[in-house]
Amino acid sequence: MTSNEFKGTMIYTEEMMKKFLKPLQETPPEYMFIEKKIYLGKLSPQIYQYSFSLMSILNQILPNYAPYRDGEYLMALRRKK
């Protein structure tokens, strides 16, 4: 898979985004998994620029989680205390 094969998040409306983010805000999980290439900014700049849903999710996750462990394709993030 190349860095430009990201197909989107399947979140198409603001209401869907609110429904997705609400549990993360109310009861954030201790650990979260994310594709390593997304976390490291390895997708094309256009994807980060034009994918509102991806950026909304990253804006919720990145300030609140830190890298814990990583594998070849995934990273485990741990909630900051």
C-alpha cells in the first residue's frame, strides 16, 4: 500500500462526526491504535488539507495521546495523564 491509498474515513456529515467524537470526549480509552503513516504525517499533504473528518479526528487524538508502542503498520497510543 502506498501513502496515497487513503480512501477516507466514511464520516460524511457533521452529525456523524459528532457521534464519532462524543465517546472519545466523554470516556476516552486508555489506548488507541492508528495507522503509523497517518500518525507520522506520511500521507500526501492534500489528504491532510482536504479531509475534514481525518483532521477533526487527529485534532482530538494528538493532543491527548502519546506514542506507546509501534509495529510495522500500526502505532499504539496511550492517553496522556
